[in-house]
Amino acid sequence: MELTMAEKCGGSAGKERLRQCVPCCLGALLAVLVTGLHRSGAMVFAMGIAGWKPFAAAFFGGLAVLGAALVLFYVREPFGCFPEPRRLRWRLRVAGAGALVAAAGWLAPLPLLAAGALTGAGTGFLLLAWLDWFAARTMAFRFAGVGAAFAVAAAISVALFYAPAPLVPLAAIVLIAVSWLGLLVPAQETFSMEVAHPDGEGLSPCDRLRSFSVGTWRPLVGALITVFVFGFTWDTDMMRIALNSDAPLAYEKVAAMILGAVLFASLGRFAHHGGDAQRVLFNIVLPLMVLVFVIRPYFLDMPTGALALTLLGVLRELGFALFLGAAWIAVADAARESDVSVGFGAGVLLVGFGACGLSGMGATYFLGPLASYLGAILFTLYLIVIAIVNAPLVEGGSAAPVPEADAPGDLEAAIARHCEALSAQWALTARESEVMSLLARGHSYPYIAKELVVSENTIRTHVRNVYRKARIGSREELIALIHQQTAQ
């Protein structure tokens, strides 16, 4: 019996190690995106910016059309409620259809506009399947997985930069196939996408959408602005600003993706030990990157040495990577927490990326070099909005101040007292009350899961039940209610 149990444990550990490597297959898909869209991509380098622009514009158009279709299809659908084996088959079918469409875009003798649209739509289906795979994993794994994908994409994109141009489309097909094969591995052996509210009716569609928006707007809006900036800086000839090109630009991109991989891996370890990695990324790292985008256009107007130009380029590419990775993680997490379908979340990402990419490329025709200042203005407004939204949360989510006479111990007792009152008012179970009390003290999901000796997925289910009974849609609203009563 002991040998059998050991074999089972060894087999389980082996499967989990295999899952740890699966995000490398997502990295293969990211490498295809870099090859076809980035200014230093192999195809852009081979055909020139002007020659490849129709493909890039049509790619963004394909993403936008598919994303809009997904949003309309999934807008009222709750999170999937069927077990992992059925979910695995669904992922493989969606990704398989996407892989075939994307392969046709790369290989079929079509005009660049048609090829780009097909490749964009096919890539969108693959991203939908991968987002669903990531949604079934823990927060720590999501961060580590994004880091691994960035590292693999950086290595492959370097190899493709030096590959002969006729071989690049064939290499893209192989990488697309690899990204599909990665989805053959189940997201989690025993994980089931169970119904979020087994004891009653779930959140209304409006509550689900509100909760999803609260959990994703900061990284998602930042990512959309970065894609817009990416679009209007795509044609460096029309922008007439100082940017590196060809090999230097390619290595800026690689250096930035490696730095992004290290940062996401570090945040993954932080989340694994109970830290709130999302809060660190959203409230510290991303605002710093926004400052880079705000000040960068003014530096480019001044005489700049090669080293400074390269440093600004690396920071720019790092900002792209961090915002896109943060939006990916936030949407995967919000789909679980807010009971919104992953298909809806993927649709929002795709339609936003496609529309912003196209808008950025179009802005270049009308504004020329002045478009770079438009990006700085958008990021400045973004910072201002974040500061305004976060201001009341610093005071506990309420405009009313906490009485100064309260000692820390008194405040803890008041929080516990009001959590108990709200638990009775909302008819919470004992476990839901415990989870709410820990949330009110600012603890992260991983920490609460360890404290209560349950899985992180169970904590999310309890939190969703609390939202439903309290008729709220986000953690911020829950904390604000608790601290508002505490401050009275």
C-alpha cells in the first residue's frame, strides 16, 4: 500500500511539473505575435514597414471583430459549470479551429489584408483557449506562467530574427502547432469548474459585469493605452522621431521581455508565499511604468545619446510587456472572482486590443510625430484617475475618518464587531463570515486559504457568495462597507 501511495504521489508531482512547463507553449504563440506585429519582427524586417503594414492593420481588425463577437455571445453567460474533462475538449476544439485559421493566414497565397485578418482571428481563438486554461490555475501560477511565456518568446523571437525570410512562415506554423499541443495538458487534474453559487441563485448579469470591471479596469485600461501607443509608433518613418531600428530594436525587445519574465516570476514566488502580487503590480510597478511613457516623448525631442535611447527603448518595451501581462492575469482572475465567462473576458481583451491597435495606426496619419504626445496625455489622465479612485481607499474606503481616539486594538475589535453584525444582516454562513473578516483586514486570497486550510478556489467561492448576499460586486465595495460602519 505504501508503495502504491508513493507511486501516486510521484505521478501527481510529475503531472504538476508538466503543467509548470505548459506556459512555455503560450510563449511560442507570443513569439508568433512578435514575429508578425513588432517593428523588429522577422516579417517586418524582411518586407519593410510600409510593405507589411496592411498585414498588421488587418491583424488588429481580425482581433477586434472576433472580440466583439465573443462579447456579444458571452455577455450574459456565467462562468463555466462543467468539469475539467469537458472543458479540456472545448479548449482543444476552440484552439484547433484557431490554429487552422491562423495557419491559413500565414501560408495561403492571399493578399496581405486577408492574410492578416485570418491570422488575427485565428490567434484570437488560441488566446481564448489559453485564457481559459490560466483561469483554472492559482494566482501564483499565473504570474509564474506569464514569466515563463515571456522568457520563451524572447528566445524564439531572437532566433527568428536571424532566420531566412522564406522559413519564417513555416516556423510560425510550427509554433502555432506547439501552442495548440500545450493545451492537451489539463489545467488541473482534480479541479472542477463548479457552479459558483451552489446554495442559491448567482449574481445578476449587471452585478457580474460590475465586479469584472472593478477587478480589471486599471490594468486593462493601461494595456489598451499601451496598445494604442504601440499602434502609432509602429510606422517609425511617419513618426519622424528618434528610435532604434532593426537589430538594436530587436534586442531592446528581448531585454525587456527577459526583465518582464524575471519580474513576473518574482511576483509569482511572492504570491506563492501568501503575498498580494496583484496589488504590488497594479499599485507600484505599473504606475512607475506609466511615468516612463509620460516623460519619454520629451526626452526624444532632445539630443539623446545611443545609450540613453536604448535605455528608453528597453523601458518602453518593458512597459508594453508588463501592461499586457497584467491585463491577462487580471482578466483570468476576474473571470473566476466575478463569475463572468472567460469568453466574455477574452472578448473584451481582443476587441480592446484590436480597436486600439487600429486607432493608433490611424492616428499616425492625422497627427504624425504629435501622436507621441497624445500617448503621454492619455497616460497622465490615467494616473490622475487612479489617484482619484484610490484616494478614498487609503482612508479605508470611506470619506468618514476613523476616530483618532481609537487605538489599534479598539479598531480591530470594531472591525470584528461590525463584521459580525453584517454577517447576521446578510445571513452569512460561519465560513463566509470568517472569510469576510479576513478580507476586511486586507489579507490576500492565498493568505486566507492558508489560514483556513482550504484551497484558494474555495475562498473565491465563499467571496462570491458574500457578494451575492450583500448585493455588491467587488472586494473594494465590501471593504468600504465594513470600514464605513467601523468609522461611524
